[in-house]
Amino acid sequence: MGANKTLREGYTTGSCATAATKAALTALVTGQVQTEATIRLPIGRVVTFAVESCVIHGATATAAVVKDGGDDPDATHGARIVATVSWAPEPGVHLDGGEGVGRVTKPGLPVPVGEAAINPVPRKMIHEAVNEVLAQHGVDRGVNVVISVPGGEEIAKKTLNARLGIIGGISILGTRGIVVPFSTAAYRASIVQALQVAKANGCRHVVITTGGRSEKYAMQEYPHLPEEAFIEMGDFVGFTLKQCKRLGMEMVSMVGMMGKFSKVAQGVMMVHSKSAPVDFGFLAALARQAGASKELVDAVRGANTAAQVGDMMQEAGCTKFFELLCEACCQAALNEVGGGLNVAVSIYTMNGQRLGKAVLLDGDDEVDRSGS
């Protein structure tokens, strides 16, 4: 992709649900099938959505909008977001989720337990769209709105919903109305949300991992912790550590592999593959400190990848190297947050062998280290 090609923005599930609601209600009020719906996004922009289908059925109307995630195709890209509206006996807007929209079962989310997983901003957008249509046509009646996503239960398996306690489907999300491609903001928001759920469910020990594979090994290492204690931080190491401290976590266990944790050990807290090269001089110095031979130290300095360094050290039986590397990671983590946290670091090979582990206690309270 050319460097100057702007990535195409997409629209959130919340925007699609709002457009579908507006189309369905307009069809119900006017008796005319709608082919498009224009709504105002939270960021103030006015956007017209194509309506994929619109059906009027007596006192009910249904409309669907296909979600376009732009150039940031997530799990919900291409999903049909469907709104079914009908007249309600009592005044006001009565919003609920139908098939494929999750239900909240754990505290710590912006929506109360028992409610459909439709976040506050989309709820507000849908209410405003309903009131706008009613005012425009001089109608004063209560309205039922049910948002559903056919196949949403399957789509949800590709998201973290189940761990956050959202069961049976996807969430209707979006604070700005648009999806900014590869948005780090969205990823950061999901980390904060996962940590808030962990905290609300009584977790004071969380395990943060760089990806799905590390998380699998982490779950084997800490089998006594509940599922919501495990949080994928991706490349956002420093950000996640700071959020852990802010939310009052007592113990943070970090689990990952040689490549990313070689960077963390040097104090690099954004570990994207392009963010900073692995410092082989640093790894060579650690190898020397761990008692490796001069030949081995030189080989480390000339290595191609951090994983290769891990293999060399393993073959040489130099386990001290991994302990030192884990200790350096712990120290770097504490430096990043300014202390006051208990940190553990485990480094694994790609196939799940633990190379080393270190624990550094710097929190104010005694910590339960069982299982470490």
C-alpha cells in the first residue's frame, strides 16, 4: 500500500444500528419502504447509509444495514445489523437486543448486568433517531426497538466478549460513530475494559500477555486464576502496566516470548515489530553476565532474531541468561510505572516451553504468590 494512500474509514455497529432503526421507524410511520437512512454521528458528521433490506409487516417494520469496517476489517465487518420496530403501549423508547446481540452477565461494563450489550453512546444515538422521526412526522407514541445481528453468536467467538461476560452475541459499540483504521485507540480501550471487568470481578492479580499463544501458556502456568484475569495487551506493554497500577492491581504477571520481551528488558514499552530493533549488544552483555563463553557471546551479538538467541542459550544450557532477562523485564516494568507494583515475568518458546521466570515484589501489600 502506498504510504500516502489514506485508509478508508468505516462505521461502528452503533452507527449501523441507528441507521437501521431510523429506516425501520420511517417505514412504519409512512408505510413506504426505505432504501437509505441519514443520521448524525457523535462526532457531528452527517452520513447516509444504504439500507440493505426494509420490510413492513402490519404494525412492525424491519430494516437492515451491512456493517462496513472500512480498511480496518474486524470481526463484525460485513455483518447485517437489523432493527425491528413496533408501537409500544407505553410512551418512550424501549430498546433491547435480539438474536446475535450479547447480554451482559458480569459487572464492570458500561451496561448493567442483564441488559443487552448495546453501549451508552449507541443507545443515545438510537433514542435520538427515534425521537427525530416521531417529531418530523408529528407522531406521539411509544416505540419498541430490537437490534439483532444474524450470525452474531458465531461472530462473537472471534471477540473477547465471552471473557468480559457478554454472552450470546456481539456488542453494539462505538463512541465516535466511525472506525479509524488500525486504531490503537480502540485496542487501548479494549485493554482498559478488560481490566475494569477483572477488577469488578475481584481480581487483584492479572496476567498480561502479548498474544493468543502466550495467553494459552499463561493459563497453564496460572491455572488457579479466573478467565477474566487474563488480558491480551498486544504491543501496548507500558500502557497496560500503567492501567494496572491505576486500577489498583496488586500483582501483574507478564507472559510472552523472546522477541517482544527482549525489547521490554531494555525498557522499550511499545513492542510492535517496527517500533524498535532488538538490541543484540544488550543480549550479548546479558549472555556474558550469565557466564556464556566468548564464542557464544559473539554469536549472540551477530544473531538474526531474539528467538535465535533463545535457542543458542538453551542449547548451551545457559539458564541463568533467561533469569537475568526476566529480571531485567521486571525492573523495566517497575521503572515504567514508578514502582508500587508486584511484577512477575515468564518467557516461553513458541512451542510452550518456559525458558525463565522472575518475580519482583515492590507493592505495598503482602502478595499471594501461590502458583508462581
